[in-house]
Amino acid sequence: MRIAELAARHPRIGLDSNLFIYIFEGSALAGVLRPVFQLIEDGAIQAVLASLGLTEVLTGPARARDAAVFEGYAAELQSIPNLRVVPLDVETAIDAGWMRSESMSIGDAVHLATARRAGATAFLTNDGRLRSRPGLEVIRIADLVEA
């Protein structure tokens, strides 16, 4: 799938926390992700992130006891235009519980359930273990590269 096709097919997408880590740490995958984040910032795609994602992204700087990086990441995550951080609610927790019964980690289940509940039709990740669900297509970074 090409990045332009992503925007055309999925006006709202869920984002896995690992994508932000790649961008912030300057991973080789950041080059693939920058056009996606540009589409989000420009409003061509609306994005959602489970509030759990904040915790996951901020854990690395917290473990390193790097308060400046921690605060910088937190501020950046909260300032991305057209990115909505979605808190866990009862309905999402119930949906995540059902997904978790399929041997999925609680974090992955919360991410997918949050994206689906927030109206996303796709979830962008680098996690090869995640599978599409009814109403939610899982798209891997590699899918954007290979298209």
C-alpha cells in the first residue's frame, strides 16, 4: 500500500507507540514514517493513540533518568496536530479483554481496541504479531515500503 493510498482508504488511523519511538530516536524507519506524520499534521489523516502509548514512549527516557528528553517527548506527543490521545474507557477495556483472550498482550489489545473504538479503520505498527480485526486493518511499516 502506498502512503497516498493509506490516506485515501483510511481517513482515521490508530498509531502504535513504537512509531513515535522510531521518529524520536531517529531510527532508519523514521524516513518511511515522516510522510505519514506529515499527512497527519496536514490534516489528510486523523490519528489516534491510546493513552497507554504515552506511557510506553516515555518509559525509555524515564528509565534513563533523562528528565529533559522525557519532558520533550511528552510535550511533542501532546502537540502533534490531528493526533488525539484517547483514554481507556469501560467499553474499550471490554473490547481489549476479548482480544486479549486470543493470546495478545494487554498493551496490544488496548491499542487495537482504542483505535477501533475511536473510529479508526487502520492501525499502523511495526509489530508482525498483530492481525487485522473486524473494522480495523493492521498495516505494517513494511507494507508501506514494499508497495
